[in-house]
Amino acid sequence: MQHNVLILDFGSQYTQLIARRVRELNIFCEIFPYNHFPEDLSSYKAVILSGSPFSVRAEDAPHPDLTNIRGKLPLLAVCYGAQYLSHFSGGEVAPSNIREYGRANLSYIKEGEVFFDSIEKNSQVWMSHSDTIKTLPTNGVRLASTKDVENAAYRIDGELTYAIQFHPEVYHTTGGKQLLENFLVKIAEVPQSFTPNAFVDDIIVELQEKIQNDKVVLGLSGGVDSTVAAVLLHKAIGKNLYCIFVNNGLLRKNEFQNVLEQYKDMGLNVKGVDASERFLSQLAGVDDPETKRKIIGRVFIEVFDDEATSIEDVKWLAQGTIYPDVIESVSVKGPSATIKSHHNVGGLPDYMKLKIVEPLRMLFKDEVRRVGATLGIDAELLGRHPFPGPGLSIRILGDLTPEKVRILQEVDAIFIDGLKSHGLYDKVWQAGAILLPVNSVGVMGDERTYEKVVALRAVESTDGMTADWVHLPYEFLMTISNEIINKVKGVNRVVYDISSKPPATIEWE
């Protein structure tokens, strides 16, 4: 795996976006906290400093050691990074008279600079800062300005060091991707060799060298990540991969049988384990969402352990961990990086003594899907919406019963199938139904009813960190509501959730 670009994170909400934009250029990059990054930088071609919620003038401001970076590797400093270079290198940073947040336009661009190739004057950029660079650092050369920010971009004479006050990684900066390409490809000369095909070839060799003839067990969920991980491992080690798909009784309607059939067609060695009664009996009478999660995690471990120990000499546990899981578990605040174990099986007890292998740990979700397409995995499976690990348990508010699970499975099936048949499924990032712990009065025929209320939820998002509700057509919602009330015994009212994240979350529990 080529380690081409190092991104130092100062706690910005946009750091992941920087990495995504760099990856879109077919350039491999990694994010590390500003205070805990590799000492050996020989494999890196360039470094990017992120923004930050801190002020460089604050006593507790992030203060990285750039001794092995400044003047030795091409460096791009974004927002806080640009202020940092100025403040600690002979320039001046002061509070801005007007906090510049949002859209601005470049009123001046220095001619003849490769950094601004193909970017026109008056291009829109996105600002997000309360401090401003009053004077440039020693040997600083101003490259661009906006109406309110004189030093919107600069470079350091004698170094391949560039700094910008705006954010090129957000879509609102119209020339942002071009700017990153100018810096990384034209100035830093980073190879654009990170493609799905190249990743597959590299990771298969890496897996073969790491695992050799050992046996690997993988807990499949039916989702995109674990499926792509399974196919990669299957290509690398073949029959030594043992997949386990557990039915916890909280899957979507008919999902256990459907997913097993799908995996059989893919040539994977998959064992289906129906433990639904075991899960539901343990969850009976429990209404606290955290307790429900812990019970599901514990029972899953018990079931998974029973099956894994039946495989003789298994040495490895494979997981579908992806890069956002890794990034979010790294502390920017402390002196060291602590990586949590992101176990798809809810965490394993020490007595299992399995080594961990995570083929997708360096990929974002969209990259996982592209790798899956390269591997020939069915487009319908790759386009599946995310589904929570605890399944329908966190979509049934309150205690769980087999009857409540049946009701929600029926409602969910009507909603999801309706999205597909109306051509709306691929326009939604995640959708599902929630069974509320309230009854409402209704009238069916000549009878008064007192039955359950269900809420439908559909959101659009890129990574689940933020989300907005989808404006589904009224006619569609009317059709689905009528079908649910007419076909699902026990439901007499349907509502649609129009909350965004934040302040609401995507799931209700």
C-alpha cells in the first residue's frame, strides 16, 4: 500500500472531507492526530495541515513539531494551519473585526502561480474563521485575497509550502478540487495510482502474506462492508475463510433466507445460524436501549464463539471495519492515539485469542462500493442502505416481543419495497420504520380501533455524520400509508419523520 499523503488533524469537522477529496484524485492519504503521527516520513510525498476549532493565539492551541516536514516535504496548510505557520514563523494573527463564515470570492490572484492554475478570479471559496492573518510569515508571498481577507493564500519562498485561509475540501469552494490537484499533482508530484483495481491487487497480496495457510472466521451481516471484506478474503485465501451469518431475530422480513441464497450464489463458504429465539428470550421485558444493545452484543458473542470454536485451528477474526471507524476512534486531544477495536461482532472476549484482520480499514464507504464493483459483486447488494447492528431492536421503542417484531418487519417491507418499486430507493441514503410505544384511536369499517403508530424515516447523507430528511412525494407517502394500515394487522396510524441530524439522530434509539 502506498502511503502518499499525510493529513495532520487539528480537530476540524472537515478533516475527513480533505481525505475524501484527495482520494477522489486517486491519491492515497492517511489522517493522523497533529500530536501523534509517524516518525518515519520516508513513504510520504506531501503533508496537509487541517483546520481547527482552536485559535492559534490560545494557550492550549495545537502546537505540532514540524521539524521533519517544513522545507523537507511539500506542505499545504488549510485555515488553522495557515494561521499556525504565520503565527509561529514571524507573521501576525489577530482577531478578525468581522468573523468571516460562509461564501466569499477571490478578488485577487497572483499571476503565473501553478498553485492557482485553471482557477479564475472571482471564484467562490468557503471561509470559516474568527482570526485573520495580519502579516505573512518570514519569506511569505501573498497569492490571493478576498474583499475582507487580504492574505487568503500565500506561499513561502524557498520551500514548497503553501497556505490558504479558506477550505478547498467543501463543495462550496468551486475550485477546491482543482487547487488540491494543483498542489498534489503539479507541485508535489504525487502519483495518482490509488484505484479500486490497484487496491484489490495490493490487498490480496498483503492478505496472503499475512494469513498464509491459517484459517479465518468472519461474521457476515448481509451489509456492504462485511460482504466486500468476505469476497476479498475469499480471493486471497479461498476455502480457509469461514463465514458465519447469525439471525438474531431482528433482521428485516425474510432477510435471513434471502441473504444466505445471495451468498451461496457468490461461492462463499457461509454457515447460517438461526438464533432468533435465543436473542428474543434474552430481550424479553427489556425497554432500555443501551441494555438492549448490550444484551444483543453479549448473545452475539456467545453464538459466534460457539460456531467459531467448532472450526478447528482458526487463528484470525476478519472484520468489515472501514476508515471512518478508525479515524473517529483516534484522539486528537491526548498525547497518544488510542484505536478502539471496532468489532462487527460487538467485541470479543480475551479467551478467543484470535488475531484481527481488517481488509477495508483504510477505505471510505464509497470506496468500499467501488472496490465491490471491481470484484463483480451484484450492484443491488452494493447499493443496500446501511442497517443498524442491533437491527430492529432500536427501531422498536420500548420492550421487544415477537408480535412487535412481526409488525415492524411487515411495515418495513412495505416501505422498502415501495421505495424500490417507485424508483426512490437509490435516492435515499437510509430508510426504515419505527414502531412507537403508543396506541392511537382509529376507525376501520364500523369498528373503533386502538392500535400501534409507526413512523417512517428516510434520510439523505454521505457518511451518516449529518443527514437531512428526504422530501418523498406526498402521493408516495399516501400510497405506502394506506398499504401499511390495510395490510399490517395492529397498525392504524402512520407518520413521517421530518427531523434532520443534528439535532435529531437517524435512528430513534
